[in-house]
Amino acid sequence: MLPPLEDDPRFAEALAHFAHGDWLEASDLFEELFFEAVRDEVPLVRALLQISTGMHHIGRGQRRAARERLEEGLRVIETVTNPRGVDLEALREQARRAIAELR
């Protein structure tokens, strides 16, 4: 049996990569966690995965893909019922700023 998301060391590692702007590393870990997520873990991990992937696309100059992933991340954030310590408002703001810069 897998530990709850907030007790999984990969979640802490992914959040650390996210905080440092290591988007590819963060998205790789969030992808692993997404496929193992259960119940109310799914929306949070999906939002983090989409936003980290979108930020990675920005770094690669893939503007359309970046915008699509970031917008999807914003939509998914609205379905998160347990943020597990993640500041959802800061996450929203980060995604919104990135989308605005892409326009």
C-alpha cells in the first residue's frame, strides 16, 4: 500500500523542484505520482503536473503548448478539495502571470 501523497518523499521532492523552477524534474515526479494518486489526491497532482509541464514548455519556446497546459492546470485547481499544504492561490497567480506573459 502506498503512503498518502503528503507522506510520499517524491511529493516533497517534486514540490522542491517546482519551487526552484526545475520544471522538467518536477513534472516527471508529478507524472509518477499522478498514475498512483487515489481519490482526492488526483486533482492536486494533476494541477501541479499541468502547471510544471506548462512552465517547462515556456522554457522550450513552445508557447501554445505552454498556454494549454497552464490553462488546464488552472481549471483543475478549482476541483482540488485537499491542497495538502500547497498554496493554491500562489499556484493560481503563478500560472496566471505566465499566461499573461505568453500573450
